Amino acid sequence: MERRIDPCFRPAFDAVLRDPIASLTTALINMKRPDEGLKIAEEKPLPDEEAYLDSIITTFEQQMRGLWKPGGFERGGNTKTQGIVRGEFIVHDDIPAAFRHGIFAQPQTFRAWVRFSGPGPYVTPDIDDVGFMSISIKLMGVPGPKLMDEEQFTQDMFGVSTPTFVTPDTKANAQLQIESLKNAQLFYFVNLDRPHILDLIMQSLWIKTQSSPFEAPYFSCVPYLLGEGQAMQYSVWPTTTKRTPIPRLPCRPPDDYLRDAMVATLAEEAVEFDIRLQLQTDPHRMPIENNAVLWPEKLSPRVSVATLRLPQQTFDSPAQMEFAKRLSYNPWHCLPEHRPLGNQSRARQRMYAELSKLRQTMNAVPHYEPTGDEVFE
């Protein structure tokens, strides 16, 4: 019911209250964090980090096996595919020198497969989810050595529609996945043992009734290298301010209204997003190992470095939707200049690889590295 009336008051709330509440919540989170004296882009492994990762993978596997049958396995997280579309990632020619590393080293254009998705682990009608969306960008034709051998010419990028991650670290993530297995995620945030009330507030400030996957910003939430000795976060911003009307509200909208909005938009026009990078300038207030802390723009502004362009196209054929299931995204499909940083990023390397292998095995589909030349009927 809240999702159905959310558009009536949310724009005013966001304009007036969201940023001040986010700043206050961030300050309260930081008050509880000790300053560990780390340097820019410096990592510090958590105690028992591998044990937490083992727990996360085990819980995800149990959940996936309980939800899906062989031949129909879906992803463990960011499960519902709204659509996968062709795109162009166009690196600008006026980037400041500090940002010219890796894929941003020179003006160039990469072909891309861009997947838009909803939350997981269930595939639900859009109005029934928590109001959270994600984007996965696979650049193709990227030269140079990669940190994972399974793909030779790709660079994967990820974003979610909240600027901080749902958990601060892998210890908390292991706790969340245990509750998720019981379908009791709320008890991760609200409990007497290890509550995460401030994290709940931060997430709630951005989850809402979404109008279209093309009309929300997306945030990496976790840091990456930007060349040697520099850390960054990136974000993906729509260049349009229009909002697609949600059908039938306050009654129940169609189950896949977000995909319908994508289809209608790309049938008429191209869509563009602005890619922005934010450099780490304060190791404590812009932490590497805690991903629930919002990096303040007053310490480091977000700088535009590229454009993600999605040309007019038709993408919702059964063959193309099935193609989305064949692809495996992993933040470690990347150049060394963009190595993922922090404990949750380190965990993603093995977690994503093992869960992807499980999905491929259960669906009898081998790993596939796309080229951009794929054609669908």
C-alpha cells in the first residue's frame, strides 16, 4: 500500500528532507567508527573474512536450490531481469589528468551489454519489491590483461539505486543472508543482538516506487582503484528529468510495468546516462572497508568522464531475455587499474564466480563471453 501512494509525497520529501537526513545519519554512523589511520586506497582485511564469505556462499546456494529447479535457475541477487540492452560507453576527451587511467585513459567508445534488474532473491511483480533497482554494464573489446582469466576482453561495472550498500561489510552481509534465507530480512536491521538501524534509514531514503530503470541514478557503493594509489567510486546518472507515469496507481499496476516503461522509451528514442567518478580524498570519512558510509561530495565532487548511450532498439524478445541468463557479471572482470577494493569487493570475486558456476551448471549452460555481435530473432 505504501508503494502505491509513495509517488504522491516522495518528490517533496526527497527535495526537502532526504539529503539532510542522509548527512545526519552518515555523521551518526561515523561517530561509531574508529579512525584506523589508513592511507588513500589502503585495504585492511577483516578478521575471519574468509569464514564470513563461506557463510554467504553457503546461504546463497541453499536459497537458490530451494527456489529454482534445474534448467530455470536464476541469479541469487539482483534476480529479476527487467531487460538487457545494447549500449555504447563513450569516454570523454576532456577528462582531468587524475582520472585518465584504465578505460578512461583516452577518448574511445566501447560496445556494451547493459542489464537492468530488480532485487532478489525472488522474482516478484514490480510493485511488490522493495523499490530497489540495479544496473550491470559489460564493456566489450577492452584490451589488456584482466584480473580473471575466464573473460579476455570485458570490463564489468555495477551500480544500485542506493548510494550506500545494504551492509557495511562481509560480517554483516553474512548475517543478512542468514535472515534472507528465512525470508526475514527485516530482522537483520531490527534485532537486539546486532541491529543495523542506521543502515536501514540510509537504504529507506532511496528505495521507493520507481518509475523506470532509465530514470534513476545508480551508485557503485564500493570502491575501485583508479590507477596506482588512487581509489574511486563511480555513479551512473540519467540525463533526463522526466518521469514515466506508473499505470493504474493507486490501484495495482501491471506486474512488469518497469520493463514496459523501458520498451516504450527505447521504441521512440535513445537514452543516455552520465558516468561520474568520485575520488577518495579522506581515508576515514570515505572508507574502503565500510560500504555503508556515504562518501561526501563536499570532500570530493563527482566528475563526469563518460556517456552511456542506449540507442533506439527492441530488446524484449524471448531470445534476448534468455540471453541475459547466459551472461556472467563479476567486478573482477576488469583491468588491474580498476581492481575492486574492500572486503565486500574481495568477497565478490569468489562469491560471484561460484554462484555463477552453480547457475550455469544447473541450467546446463557453459560460460559465455559476449562480443557484441550477438543477433536475436
